[in-house]
Amino acid sequence: MAEIYVIVGAGAAGIAAAERIRLYKKDVTIIMMSIDEYSHSRCMLHKYLGGERTAEELSFVEPDFFEKNNIFWGKEQKALGLDIQNRQIRMENGYQPYDKLLIATGSVFGIPPINNFRTASNVYGFRDLSDARKIDAAVKAKNAKHVFIVGSGLVGLDVAVGLMERGVKVTIAEMAPRVMPLQTDDTAAKAYQERFEAEGARFLLGIGASDSIVNDQNEITGVVLSTGETIECDFVICAAGVRPNIEWLKDSGLAMERGITVDGYMRTSAPDVYAAGDVTGLSGVWPNAMDMGRVAAANMCGVEAEYTDRYCMKNTSNFYGLQMLTIGDINAQIEGADIYVKESRNCYKKAIVKDGVLKAILIQGDISHTGHWQYLIKNSVDVSELLKQKDVFDITYGDFYGMDDLAEYQYAL
């Protein structure tokens, strides 16, 4: 009887793992289970919400991926628990046995401890297709005119774009003094804020919610700010933080901290149980999740592989035609560091360099041919000699031509 390889989660880590398992093992049974009906790119959810793409068009795999790789996909199935001793997963519709298991359930949105936010019926997140569908249904059912969004990070701005595409007004509350506080500095944030405000968004910066008003249907109809002002709304979206999706594993006996504890081979504390992607708490970056999935898959198949690329301080964004790349902590206060800034009409650049080593970079505008920056920062490459000859922003891949390790970064963006 063929061994059963089960993958819970059909995101970046799960899909990458399934593909790699089939590459190594032609005859094993591969079963994937996910809460959604379609595999999808989380980065594209706002296009579904805005009506630009259907659910099917969010997929990041070929239409025949599952058939071609002989993978059974159990759609719209939620995992409820893990029985390590008996090697089975408790699902909503029964138990699924496994010989090898990969947990790739990603992350879930957090809800701040504001009165009624965790009990009201119209508070949503924006992490999965199922979340986007709930929001879509709420917009239609309520003929929504105004939505209150908590958080102005990448997720908050993504959902704002999707809603504004449908003519819904949004108010975005952010505790930090600027939008996208983790990825921007004041200059870059201002450029994005102006574009969103030109589209009708309202920002409440440095202001938090302190209370809410609910109606007889247990729906939030207004959010009370820390300033005392009340913002009326049709519903609320929480986009101010995520956490690994491990609640369903709380009684499993797996070693967990913020996420599932794994070693360098993506092995958990249980025999033949692996984990990859956001659920480990190691990285929320898409390429890292795929790498983890491939490493886990190799080890599940007896091919030793180690996950070593744990650098995850990289983000790209594109709102209203303005692209941005941020690598490292662009707001870090590093003693003795040099800060370089270059501005033009179409581009803004900022770099932090300490002792000849690039610590962080932000480029807003044209971000083509910038893959080498990640390599330089991640590997702490000394560029002090180059800085004697040229401006830091004029450093290119060509300055390191012939370095095999850098080749994969040449066209990364």
C-alpha cells in the first residue's frame, strides 16, 4: 500500500512542497487539504475584492497542477486537531491518516482587544480568499458605503484599494505616525499617503480605536477613537497584525512558541511531522515560504536538505503606480552609521551603511534590476572600496560580475 503524504494548507509552502514530493516520490499518495476552494496568491486578493479578477484567476499554479502531479486536493476542509500517537488529523468531516505530514496552515489575522471587536458579527480580516469572500458578501449585503480599517500596513492598504475600486469610502486608523510604518520612512510614506488620499481614503495617524458601538444585530456601526471622535461604518476590517495559525494544534503536544518549533530540516518535535511557511513564525515572505516547503518535502522523502536562508526583512509594494522596495530596517538607529539619500522627480532612495556594509535600503520609484541589494545586505558584503569610487546608489550587479552566489539575485525584481 502506498505511503500517504498529507499537506495541510495550499499556500506557497504547501504547493512548493507538493510539487517537490512528487518529483522525488512518483508512487506515494499526496493529499492536500485547505480551507479555500481555490489556491490563490494572497498578494492578489485585493484584485478579487475590487472585481478585477475572479477566484479562479488568483491561482499561482497551472489549471491542471493537481491532476498533472496526481495530487488529491480536499477543498474547503478545516483542520481541527492533530493526533500524533495515532498519526491522524481531525477534520471537520472526519479523520485523515498520514505516514508523513506537512503543516503549512499559514497565519491568521489578529483582532485588537477593543470592546465588541472580538464578538461582533461584522469584523473581518484579510488573509485568505475566504476572508475576501466574506468582505465581498458584506459589501453587497449592506450596500456598504463606509468601512473602518485598523492598520495601514501592506494588508490594510491592499484591502483599502480593493474597496475603493468599488466606490466604498475607507477610514484607516494607524497607531504609528505614518502609513506603512515598517516599510517606509517619512518621505516614502508621504508619497503613498498622498496617492491614497487623492483616491478618497482618510487616514487617522497616531490615533487608535478605544471603543465601538453595536446595534441590535450585534454589528458594529461606529468606532470610537482615542480622541473621542466616533467614525460611523458598515463594518470593520482588522489588518494590524498576524500570528501563526497554530490554535488548532494546542492539544497536539507539538513543541510550539510563537509558531511551530522546527529544526533546520523543518522537522517538528513529532515523528514524521514537518512544518513550513508562516506557521513556523520564521518568515512571512513568499519566497522564504516556498523554500521552506521544498526543504521540508526533500526531508520527508529522505533527501537531506537544510533551510539556511532565514533573511526575511524584504518587502515590495506597488500602489497606484508607485513601486517600492525595502530591504532591512530602514528606520534603524545604528550608532556610527551613514545615511545616504537621493531624490529625483520620479525616484526616492535611502540607504544605511555602517563600516562599509549596507544595512538597509529603500527605493521608491523604479525598482528594476535591484535584486543584488538583497544579496549585499543579507551577506554583509563590504562595499567600502566601491564607495570610494562611486555613489552607493550606483552600485550594480556588474560590480560583482562572476560571483556565482550572486547570479540568482540578478533578475530577482
